[in-house]
Amino acid sequence: MPSAQAGSAAIPFQPVSPETGVPLYRAVKRALMAAIEDGRLPPGSALPTEAPLAAAFGVAVGTLRQAVGELVAEHLLWRRQGRGTFVAEHSPERFLFQFFHVEGADGRREAPVVETLSCDRGRLNEDAAEALGGRAGDPAWHIENRLLLQGQAVVHDRIQLPATLVRGLTEKRFRERPGTIYRFYQDQFGIAVLSARERVRAVPASLDVARALGVARGTPVLEVRRTALSFGERPVEYRVSTIVTGAHEYVQTLNRA
């Protein structure tokens, strides 16, 4: 990790304490994650250089590298060649390669054009409440989007967000967001989406989904139920995506164990 941005080296870290049966690099990893979660290492900030950071934790540089390597693999950190290691921000590129798994049957992958069909207050339904650890009927925001690839409607999204997580959200703010939805959560509400848990099944298109995607009711489509997770695998968003797979496929790259 080359030189850090101004102020990064001043971030206070304490030596980590070894735990029985736990590799030391894991303690370093937890300390870095805690600094990211509480804002001491905000999105886009650079990590201090390796030697001072390892010294602050009281570990060898190799131990630090193990911790940083796992955080890079988990998309919490990212490396920029010749510039250093940075706390990851949500960007169109990160969305496309970590969270958007639809591509053309020919292997073409591109960022979708997102059309917001509706955004209003509502209540968590039973599926969302179970996924989010809340109660059916809790106040929530309901968002409906249509995603287009090469001008063709391919994905229909229904999103439910607990209202307590997005205080101050308005339809205007959501529609006028300058970047991706996950970047909007990060910048406006301090919600860091780190990973997602998904369940996938084939279903017939319902009437409203069929209308949104321009297909016949009952057309076989792919339904992806996603729970977005933040630190500590805390659920923050429930999303049901319906995908027309006539000319597109759902592609997921799995990390090797």
C-alpha cells in the first residue's frame, strides 16, 4: 500500500490482542472493519502505508497483508495500482460486477438504464419482514423500478426498505439521486451494502410484472429474492427482481474456497 491520503496516518489504532484459536490477522481484520463501520475510515479514504499500520496494530506486515487481502476479496477495500488501498465506495462498476448478475446470452454485460415506476410509503409485507428481521406492517418505503438493457425491459424490481433506516427519504430525493441506489444509501443514510443473500426460482409472470416488462401474463420468468446485508450481515433492504430470460441470463461468479 503506497502513501496514504492526508490525515489517514493520524487514524488511531491500538495493538490487537491475540485470541486463543483465532489467527492474529482476523483480529486486525475486525479492527479495520470496525473503523470502516464507525466512520474513522470513510468510503474513498486511503489506508495508511503498510509499515506504520502494521506497527500500530502490533503485528508483522505479512499479518496485515492477510487481513487487507480478505477485505479486498470481500469488496470492503480496493486496490488502485500505484496509488494505494482504499475503502470501497459504491460505484457503477462495483454495482455491475458485484450486484448485477444479468447479461446477454452472448456474454455481453452492461449497466442497465433504471426507470423508477413508483416510490412511496407503505408497510413491510410478511416476506420482507421475515428477511429484514422486522414485523409485518412496520413502516417502510416501497420502490418499483424497471431496468432496461439496450432499450429492452429485462428486469422488474420491487424494493422494500424499513423507514427507520432511511429517515428523511422522499420520492424526489430518490428519483434525483446522482448515482446507483446503493451509493445513494451510502451517501445519504450511512448504509453500506456489503453483500447480499439471494434465492432464485422460476415463476410465471404476474399481470403487473408482465405489463412492466412487456411480456404476456404467465410467461416463464426468473424471480430473484435478495436481502442486502451490511456490517455483521445486518439486513437493510429486501428486493424481488423478476428477469425476462429470453435473450438474457443470470450469471453468478463464485469465489473459490
